Amino acid sequence: MALEQTQATDVAPDLTTTAGKLADLKRRVAEVASAGSERAVEKQHARGKKTARERIEMLLDEGTFIEMDKYARHRSSQFGQEKKRPYGDGVVTGYGQIDGRQVAVFAQDFTVFGGSLGEVFGEKIVKVMDFAMKIGCPVIGVNDSGGARIQEGVVSLGLYGEIFMRNVRASGVIPQISLVMGPCAGGAVYSPAITDFTIMVDQTSHMFITGPDVIKTVTGEDVGFEDLGGAKTHNSKSGVAHYMATDEQDAIDYVKALLSYLPSNNLETPPVYGEGDADLAVTDDDLWLNTAIPDSPNVPYDMRGIIEHIVDEGEDGPDFLEVQPLFAPNIVTGFGRIDGMSVGIVGNQPMQLAGVLDIDASEKAARFVRTCDCFNVPVITFVDVPGFLPGTSQEWDGIIRRGAKLIFAYAEATVPKITVITRKAYGGAYDVMGSKHLGADINLAWPTGQIAVMGAQGAVNILYRKEIKAAQAEGRDVDAVRAGFVEHYEKTLANPYIAAERGYIDTVISPANTRMNVTRALRALQTKRETLPPKKHGNIPL
């Protein structure tokens, strides 16, 4: 009986009847679902990787995925390609929902032609990106590709260019998120690089312009895939990626969390959860902030602890999602919720390099502030910065030009901007970190704030150089003399009250009242309206 059933299914359907046409459709649907061979799928799973359809299933709400162009097939006849024309052509595209919100998605299928991009493959991605722009929804791209399809020549390169063009046009209009879940090499890397967020998976994701073999041939350097372009490299060294996931499920969970803080497009506001429900009464958690700053200005503390005591409490702890946690750890960036509202948070991290600003920290924060400004997310800045990192490498590598990006980002941003100075705010770094002078709306300071041109020790060595030298010549206790001058300097200049007198600080608050003050400021600023002078675009110092 089983043999008879098998033979019956092998018979071509009668296309002159409706039943036959339905049977033919069913056959084609089955072909679409199994475009990659069983052997190719097994190899994909053996590498610890899911298939394109499995990834989409993990990403989207159950039953919401609508596939586009699933019957598309390549048109190439070069190098015998006409003999193999699988449906879908190696990429799955369409739209669906994440937590009930519309998104567009494409997932490159490594089990078909190694996920290589040809003409039809590229056209499918372009089409779904255009669709996302039309309806104003985020687009998520899953990258797992061997690169351009060599057999199709320059047309592959042309479609890469079409994708890049759309990445640029969509930038700042809809959120663009790239999941790198396999190889992404050569020109293909520039699409994720343009998108808002790039997530990589440890040990299975790789991005590079030129591979290890080419590098060894040209430069003589011997480097492996992981060291050259692995997830750890791009998260900790290059800053290309924004999160290193432990596995594919972790990567997808991070994407879902990211989207929960972002609007669907630049004309909408971010999702709000229980707006106005926050109890502004001071809690025990708030009182902890009164003891958070060490008495000695040279003792570090974890800025994440400050942030976590001010954001809302989520299901699994403080509602804070860090972005680029492994890159430039001397500054913290991430999304949180305060009073149910999405906020972007930037904070100097005294635990790393005393929280100084350097090239990497400046660029990391600037990019994050601009991302928040694109999508109407208010920016909260926590300041404890002793200045910019000195050194020839910083100067020669362009700290002036690259530090200026952070100035540009804050000054250009029109979203609500609230700044809290917890301790040090020295020199030009005071200006750069969301100061009133760069357009911040509400500037708060703790009594521990030290707002000055430089730290007390350095200032005393300059201001009282003659007095200290005279004390030394007279045989007096130089340390005691210097300590007296330091105390005088801190009382007269290194405090928040001089700035408050000038209106540079709106008010000096008890640390325990920070959550209350920030919440009230956010509520007041919901109706903020600010526009920039008419221009094509600013010329940020790139």
C-alpha cells in the first residue's frame, strides 16, 4: 500500500483540472520549504547554526510570518546554473510581528548556494527593504552568506550597491538591525555597518573585508578567522558590533529587547509601558544613592549601579539594556525605562580609566546619542569625567576630530536631554557631556559634583606653585600646605554651586531624589518642540 502511495505522488498532476493545479501548488510549496538539501541542513546544524526559516520562526510571533517572493528563482545560465534553480534563490524574505508589532525581515540561507548573493537574491532583499520603508516598520536582516555569487559576475556587485543605497535612505527613518549569524565578508559587511545595530554570535559569526588567506599573502600576517573578524574582536576592539551573543537564541532575544525600546519609525514615539504610574516617593533603593559616591575623589564606583537604581524595575531586574558593553568600557550606553518611558542612557564609567573620554568612548557615545535622536528617545546623561585621555596616540589618531563628534551629537540632538553630574566634570569634558551649553534641557548635580577647569591637585600645583615652592624652601610640611590649598580650591571652585549660580545647573539635588527629579523632567519634556535651522544636513567631523 505504501508503495502504491509513493508511485501515485510521483505522477505529474493534471494541470487541466482545478484539483491538479492545487496539487501542483502543494508540490511547489513543499519545494520552497526544502530548498536546501538535507545534507546541507545537517552541516548547518552541525556548526551550531539554524537554517534561515528556523531563525525567522525564532524571531517572529508564532503564525505571523508572511513570505514574499518565495517562488523567485535565478535567471542565470552561466556555468551550468540553469540546471539548478531552487525556489527562493537562497534568501527568505517577508514580514511578520514581534510582540504584536510589525517588522520586515530577510534571512540569508547558507544551505542554498552557500547563501551567496545573486541578482534575484539581491532583488528580494531590495524589495522587502522598500516595503519596510513604505509601511514604516523596522527591518531585520539575518546575514549568513558566502558573499557575492561569482557565477553572476558584476550583477551581484550591482545588487550589493542597491542594498547599500537603501540602507542609507532608511537610516534615521526606520530601525535597521543586522544579525550576523555566519560569514559576512567582502562588500557584504557594509550593509550591517550602515544599520543601527549589529549583533554577532560568539564563535559562529565572522565579518571582514579580506580573509586570513589574502592577508597572509599580501602582508605576511598570520591570523585566524576568530581573531580577524570574530564576534569578540568586533565587540571589544573594532566597535563594529553592538552585542556578542552566546548563541543564536541569545542574539534573537537581544533583538526583541532592543525593539521594545524603539518606535517603528521616526514619526512615532517609542512604546510606553504604564506611563505616569511611577511612585515618586523616596524608597530604600533611592536612599542607597546617598552613599554611592566614595568620599575620596580617586576611589572608583560602578556607574551601572547608579543607572540601575534610577531606571524602572523590570521582570528580571532593573530595566536597562546595555549597548556595546565590551567596547570602550570607560563609557556606558544603553536603553532603559523611567516611568514606563524609553530613554537612552550615557554615563562615564569610573571603574574603567577613571571614566575619561578617549577616541573610542567619544565615538561610541556620539553614535548612540544620534541613534536616540533619530528615533525620538530622550537622552539621560550621567557625568563623572576627569577629562580627555592624554597621550601621543590619542592626539595622533585624531582625538580632536573624533572627540568633536560627541559635541556635534549632543548639540544636534533635539530630543529631551537631561544631565546628572554625580562627581567630576572637568575641563572641556564638562562641556561635551550633555552640558547646558550644548542644549541640555534639565541639568542636575549632586552635592558631590565637582565642576571646574581641572581637578584640585592639578589646579593647586598651578595656582599655588610659588607658595608651595616657598614652603618647601622654608622647611615646612609641603603636603600639609598643599592639602590646605586643595581644601580651599574645592570649597571655592570644585563644587556644583558656582555653576548653579550661573544657571548652568538647574538645581543641586540629594542623590536619593534623582529618580523623582528625572521622572518629573521627562514628564514635562514630553511636549518639547525644537527644530534645527533649515539646511541639507550638518557636516559632522568624520
